[in-house]
Amino acid sequence: MEKGSGEKLETVNLKNIPELNKLQQLINADPSGAWEKRWELGITPWDLGQPTPIVLHLQQHGSLPNGRALIPGCGTGYDVVAMASLERYVVGLDISENAIKKAKEMSFSSPNANCFAFLKEDFFTWCPSELFDLIFDYTFFCAIEPSMRSAWAKRMHELLKLDGELITMIFPITDRVGGPPYSVSVAAYEEVLCPIGFRPVSIVDNNLATASRQGIEKLGRWKKLVDKPSL
């Protein structure tokens, strides 16, 4: 397995970012409706307003598996559109109706519109008709309660084909407490993925991370090697 230069706990204080403070206040006030409200109010600090640079890099260099791909927590859907091609059909999933509406509006005139779809569904209960060759997770794992991480891994395993690939942007690697986003680590992913049949292929520093995420973000690539793990 290719490793990066090791995990570094940066002194980045995410609590000082105003939009994150507002998001956390919304979640504390109304946990069940906070994610919908964030889109209504435009409190979406994770949204880059463009495709994630590493996604464009992997796409342009032919480093993404073809077939069916899934992006849970897709938000505005820039990565869905960037990843889609005649060889790769991409499904963008989000629990927020407003997010899906924005994604459809953003992508309406895309030349590859027949190569992707946006669905309002709950990742943890959704049952697709076909499995996926690739799943991309960026700001999803870090947004859920840490107690849900084992369930997250189980769903990833259920939704991927045997030998399918899970790509994770491991962010934010910090020593902060609370969330979202909740602090993550490579070990946090390994603890829930490796016991159920995933193998880390490479975990490296993301040198294409945006300026605010430099040093606290890694790119992890995992293969599903076991079809029915003993849980």
C-alpha cells in the first residue's frame, strides 16, 4: 500500500469559520431538519462552487473505474457532472430536496446530461436496482455522527460490486472536538472498512486540495475484496 508522509494533526481551527459556526448552530437547534435548512440559507461551506480538483485530475488521467458510480451527499453535484462520461454513469444522492434541485438546475444544459442522475434519497436506506463499480465520498463521512461510521462502511460494502473501488477524501484530519465536520483520521476509516473486506490500495496526501484544506486532507483508495464478510 502506498502511504503518504504520515498523518499530521494541524492547528487549523475550524471553529473560527463563520459558516461552520452557523451550520453547527442549526444542527444543535434542529438536528432533523438542519441539512435541509442549510441549503435554504446557503450555509454550505463545503461547496467549492466547482468540481473537486482531484476529481478532475483523476478523470483527465483515466484513473477512475468505468461502469456505474455513486456520489452520496452529492450536494450541488459538480463532481457528479465532472465524473460522468459515456463509459461511466454517475448517480448523485442527497437527502436534501434543495440540494437536488440546485444540482439539477446547475447541470440542466450539460452536454453529458444522459450520463448522470440526481436522486433525493437517504444513503442508509436507499436500495438501488444495480450495484456500483465506484463510490466517491468527500464531505459525507465527516458529516455523520462518529457512531454512524460502522453503518456507513456496511452500506458502502453493500452498494459496491466485488472488486469495486471506494475513493475517500479523508478530511478534516485535525485534533478538533465536535462537528460537523467531525475530525477524522486514516485509522478511523481502517477501523470500519478493513474488518468487512476492504483493502487500502493507496493513501496519500492530496496535493491538489484547496488552500484551506492543504495539510489536513488525504486521498484514500480502497478495494472491496470480500463479498460476504463475517460480521
